[in-house]
Amino acid sequence: MMLLKPFRYLAIRHRSKLTIDVVAPIALGGGLTALIWWSHPAGTFTKDGYVGSLQNLLTVLGGFFVAALTLITTATLPMLKEPVGGREPPHLKGEGAPLSRKRFLAYMFGYLSTSSFCLVAISVVAIVVAPGLSKHLATDVRPVVKWLFVGTYNLWVSHVFITTLLGMFYFTERLQMSDGRAKIGKPDAAPSSTDGVRVELRSAT
């Protein structure tokens, strides 16, 4: 389905896939959920509560992600056409060739943009539905539903956060490098006069 194409980022395979997409989000999301459970903040599902505060943050981030996606897809920099280097470079499942930097970043920020929009929508629905829904649930079921939602929500938010850090790494450092070496470095030294003498001697012999 074409509407789910941005989530194709999750199908990208790379060296740090397990750490970035599974281990780190579970650790961060689990820790965040445990912290919320321990602190018992008032009004989790209110506009001024936990979900409402994240909704405001995700709205701002969504605009940034869309701007970054627009910049990537319209840029004509030669470095963006190069494949992502390194050991086991990112590639889509089923495709053997590594992704170009432009395509990799487009998938990444497309996923981040879509995820932020989805999380904002989920936040709005949770804030509106939670008060009425709790009245129709048994008392012993409410905590289960609440923490199941909060845990899943935190897991997705954590994955967006970790992926954003990965995107910032590519923008600030990795994008400036090619095959593990910096593209911007000291200019090549101009040939000295002794080099010219050596060339002339070699040609004479």
C-alpha cells in the first residue's frame, strides 16, 4: 500500500539495525515507562499531562522532519548520490546494492515525518477518548489498558528519538565523509621545485 511506503525505512538492513531499531528503543521506552509508573504523574491523558506535552513536541518535530525531507529530495549535491559507505552499508531487504545517501536519508526522514504525524493523531485521540473509555472498563482492567498504551506509545516515541539522533549524525558528520574518510580536508600540497627536478631526471634516464 503506497500510504505505508514511508515505513519501508523499517525494512532497511544495516550493521547497527538491531541496536538502533530494537535494543535502544526498548531500553529507552522501558525506562521511560518505568519512570512514569514510579512517579504516577497526574493527568497522563490530559492536554497538560504527559501525552499532551509530547503531542506539542511532536508537532514541532513533524515540521522539522518535513523540512529536512524536502531539503534532501530537492538537493542536487554530488555527495548525496554516492552510496552509503562503511562495512555492511544500508540496503533494502531484497536489494543487494547499498542505498545512496539521498535515498537512505529520504526513507529515514519520510519515516520520521509520518511517525510524528501518527503519534500526534494518537495523542489527540487518547486525550479525547481516555476519559470516556475508562468509564466503560472494569476497575481491574483500566491499569492494564493504560500501561499497555503508555508502554507502546513510549516505545514508538523512543524509536523516533533514536532515529532522529541517527539522522543528526548523518547530517553533521557522516554526510561529509566518503568511504570512511573526510571529504573536506587539507588541500593537496603544491609540488615543490625538487619534485620537478626528480621528474626531469627520471625522464632523462
